[in-house]
Amino acid sequence: TSSLFAPIALAPRDPILGITEAFNADPNPNRINLGVGVYVGDDGRVPLLECVKRAETLLLEGSQPLTYLPIDGLQAYDKAASSLVFGADSPAIAEGRVVAVQTLGGTGGLRLGADLLRGFTPAKRVWISDPSWENHRALFENAGFTVETYPYSRERGRELDFAGMVGCLSGLPAGDVVILHACCHNPTGLDLTPEQWAEVIEVVKARGLVPFLDIAYQGFAEGLDPDAAPVRAFAAAGVSMLVSSSFSKSLSLYGERVGALSVVTSDSAEATRVLSQLKRLVRTNYSSPPSHGAKIASAVLGSPELRALWDEELTGMRTRIRSMREALAEKLTALVDGEDFSFITRQRGMFSYSGLPQLVIARLREEHSIYALDSGRICVAALNSRNIDTVANAIAGCLKTA
Ligand code: PLP
């Protein structure tokens, strides 16, 4: 007479949510949360971009009915999203070889791509970087893949292990899927140079691997075009590939779930077949995507004026993060004898793998109410003009007495 759900075990807690809960429960009014995964401004708040506000005003004035979108999403959005990653002059797009589908954020793009690969290709195994975004493993495992890791960082996450990475990829069998962060690697902030990308592309091509690029922070390293360079280099190499992209961070549209899956195929007939199967996967899963965020994104991307404003606002976010990196590195180098913190300025995007030992992370939490992830990942965007000295002094203090 036991209940239907009695055998269900409790799922493991999301480690980041655990940090947030502990932070929220901390009575210290000066508590600082460096565990967040979103961009916040100098005022500590998630920004509402002016370009988004204006796009929303236009939508409101237009008073369009809230009807269903097509299964594969708003067509203007799909076009805009794929040309943002592949470039407006992409030969693959011009040749009709790129299929783009609106997805529920970048996560939805990864999952849809995983379902396509698992359901319609022989691919069974996925390789993610060690470390990687914490959802990559579970997402691909839940889609039916075996998930393995390739080396990515050394020096406790402060430097890229490029030799290790290429060495591993060079030994993989054809058909294995490789997840690559196009820019602003989460969690380390370590990216490949253009020369290193060229080498990876050569290996992927030579071994017949399936590249699946994850670009969730386009615009946060150098700018919209330079950050997409690895995606464009892969496309130029003529390999079949998948790309999951997201506007969550770049348009600060987190809760609207605006992402895209783009698939580069070898000809337009193949593209038509791939799109037909992607639509079936969507139809049988959530039928069609939500419309509001896609309308905002396509309004911004479709208007030269709003697009220019977006570029400006994105530059503002990127520049603020970079100045926080420089300030933190400078302060720590001044405060801690014999340690070089310049790696913080070489890392890119929202995060830094600080390399701080877990003991130091624990003491920051207990003694200073400063919350970072156990892995040592800190969100550089959570630093601001009011808390940076507190953070630098606390880290230096804990390191001296560790
Ligand atoms: N991929 C990486 C590397 C990420 O860091 C994130 C978000 O943190 C995502 C994908 C998912 O983005 P979204 O919120 O658009 O689903």
C-alpha cells in the first residue's frame, strides 16, 4: 500500500542554490554574494537595458495579439540569432545550410541539440571541459549520453591546460561530441587564443569529432563579433556542427528564456530534414516557444538604432567587469606578498576561477559573510565600487593566516 512516489529518492541539491540560500539567511547587513551567475551593475542589481525598455515600449504600442509562435520560433528572431553568431555575411547561411530554432534559453538549445544528436545520429558520448558549467554533465546524461571530461585548466584553475586539452581531443574516436565554450568559459574565465582555436579545429576535423559550441556570453569578452570568432572559424572549416546561443546575459533577459540552436549542415536538403526533426522534437516537448523575449530580441536586433544602443550598453557591462578585474588583481597583488594575481585580468567574462583553497572560501563565508563557490569561482560582475576593498582585504587576510 505504499504510495506511487515512495521509491523516489531526493535529488541532489543545486550547489549554487545552496550558496544563495545560505547568503539569504545570513543576518550580516554587509554580506556579499560572489556566487551569482548573472551580471549585476555597480548598484548590485540586474540591469534592465535601455534598448530592451525601448523595444518593450514599441511592442506595447503595437498591441499585437498574443498568439502562438511557429514551432521553431519567431522567424525574424531565428534569422537574427543565427546571423549574430555566424556573421551577417556567413557563407553557410547564404548557402541555406544553417538551421536555426528558437529555444528556451541557451539551456534549451543545448538540450534540443542533445536530443537531435542522440535521436538521429550514432553519437553516444559527449566530452565536456574539466571543469565546465555545472549543468552540462547532467543535461547530456539526462539526454542519454555518456559524459566524459577533457583537461582544461591547471594551477588550480588559474591557467589554461591547452596541451592537456589537445592531447585528449587528439585521441578521441570519430563521432564523439565535444562541447566547447566559444568565449568567457564558465567557470574558469579562461579562453583559447585564435591560434589555439585553429589547432582545436584542425584536431576536431581530422578526428571526425562533432563540435557543439556553447556561446552564452557573446559580447562579454571583446565584443559581439570577436567573441563569435571561434564559431565562425568552425563554420569556415566546413564541419557539421551545432551552436547553442543565448541572450540571457547579453540582453539581460534571463527570465524570458531567449536562446537559439543553430545547426550547420552540409547542404540545404540536409538542412530541411534536420529542421523537420527539430520541429518534431519541439512539438512533442513544449509545442512552441514563448513569444515575448523573442519579440524583444528581434526588435533590438532589427533596428539599427536599438542595435547601436545595445552595443553601447553591452560595452558598458564588459568595461565595468574588466575594471573590476584590474582593481581586484591590483589590490590583491599589493596586499599578498609573493603572489601574482594578474591571471584575474587574463580571464574573461563574468567569472574568475580564483584558485583560492576551499579553506579560504569557507573562512570568507564564516568570518566575512562573503559567499563564493566552493570551487573558488567568483562572479567578478558582483564586485562594485563599494565592496571591492572589503573583498580584497578579506581574501588577503584569509590567505595570510591560512
Ligand atoms: N551555457 C553556459 C556555459 C552558461 O554559463 C549558461 C548559463 O549560466 C547557459 C549555457 C545557459 O543559459 P540560459 O540561461 O540562457 O539557459
